[in-house]
Amino acid sequence: MVKNRHPAGQAVPGIIFAVPADAPAGLEVISLAALRARARVHGTDLGAPQRPAFHQVLTLSSGTLRPTVDFTAHDVGRGSWLWTRPGQVLQWGELTRAEGTLIAFERDFPGEATVRAARLDDPHARVLRVPRAEAATSLRVATAHLEHEFRTPGRLPREARDAVLRHLLDVLLLRLAHPEESGGPAAEPSETFLRFRAGVERDFARTRRVDDYALALGYSARTLSRAALESAGVGAKEFIDRRVVLEAKRLLAHTDLAAARIADRLGFSSATNFAKYFHQRAGQAPIAFRTTVRERGADLPSARGGGDTTPRHGHPADP
């Protein structure tokens, strides 16, 4: 992964794949030491907010890290796994205190069965995973095998080697994603909440009104609020607002867009209304938040929400 080029004033430099010529497109397995060295060569600040368009799975062999994913800090140590997904804003923090392996892959590299079974497209999936002892051993073996095959081409034909790497990655992801392999199954959200959550992910930039989602989904507003409270611990309106604020934070952290442009993307009628809405819910003005994240790093309160979306334009009634 190297420094990404963006038009001036559009986005903070990101990271992209930079795999060896004999490796398959869409997959890279790299040590943290090599990642640090590459960052120095290309002038990439790994502590700056990044918003990769690919998955990253990190496991440590020694030391500890405290990366921030979507403005929530996570303590990562030996035996725990960090899985960040496309569209999430990542800040690595102090990378010199740990060693380990980073596996970066594009969504289309694993097999389609794995994409479904491991829920790769779930923007609400857990970021930090701590597998039980038996599962941890299997994950270490799977990672070592994948790393060996990636770094040692051997004499396999290119097509066969790509297939080997794909299958090894499939094994790792399926073990990591399976609830029983990561500390036991969590309570399943209700079908009503899942439909509401999907609707919010699709339309949060078009409307922030609970009544609009209730009408579209065929429920009452009270039913949606009850479902959100049972599954997410907050009411329906708060759930919608958190998703809007998360996207605003992502855009503020990883682009140089003016507040007025962000307001338009998120469906606000004016920059003033957006600034008021953001300040009430984040405790800072939008530009102050951007400065905090970029200059001092973020160790901010929890923010629910997940992957990237393409915002729809529109101007719902401002709160």
C-alpha cells in the first residue's frame, strides 16, 4: 500500500495496493515492519485518517496497538484481531510498539460463498475480535500458511497460485467471522430492526425522519423505535442521527470538503443547519472536529454505523 493521489482540496492522501508483480491483484500480506518502511519511503503518515476502499485484517505477534476505527479506539494485543471494512475511517496510532501481519484484500478477491458466509458486506460487523484458545490456534496456522504462500511463489502456474491464495484467505475469513470461533454467538437482531437498519444505511442522506422509514417499511414509528431500542440500545431517531453524524465525521476527517459541501451531501438545506445539528450531537463545530482528528488524533465517544454509502441528495426538514 502506498500513497494515493487525490485532486488538491478533495481528500487526505490514502493508501492503495502495491503488491509484488508475481502476486495476485486484490490481495496483499505484509508485516507491520514492512508497512512502516514503505510509509517512510512514500511519505505516508499512517497516523493520519485513512479511508481505504478495501478490507484490512490485522493480527499481532507482539506488542500492543490502540488504533481508532470510525473515531472509536480499540485495544489490540497478541491474540486479538482487528478487521476494518471499506469506507471506515482508520487511524493506526503508534505503530512502532507492535509487530504483526496485515492482510489487505479487495471485496471481490475471496470466493462468493465466503463473501456471503463471512458477511463481508455487513457494515455493522464487529471491528475487534478475540477468539477462544482453540480457534486462535487455527487462525494462527491459517495466517502463517497464507503468508508463506504469498511470499513464496514456488513453481505453481499463476492461475493455480491465485486459486491457492484465494482458498487460504477464504479459510481465514470464515474462521474469523464465525460466531463460535470468536467468543460465542451474539443475540440476533430482530427482522424489523434489520430492515430498518438497511433502510437507514440506504437513505440516511435523504431523510432523517422516523415516519419516512416507517412508511417505506410498513411499520409504525413506535414499532421501529421499539425494535431499535431492543437491538441497538437507542431509539429509532437516535439511530438515524448517529449514522448521519458518523458519515459527517468520515467526510470531515478524510476530505477537505467545505462544510457547505458536506451539508449538501448529507441532505441539509444549509451549512448553518448542518453545523447546528453536528455541534448538538458531536459537541464540536464541524471544522473544529476536523482539526482535532487530524492534528491530535481521535479518542472520541463511540459512534455506531459502518460502511461507506453514496449519499443521495435532497433536503429533508432540518431539525
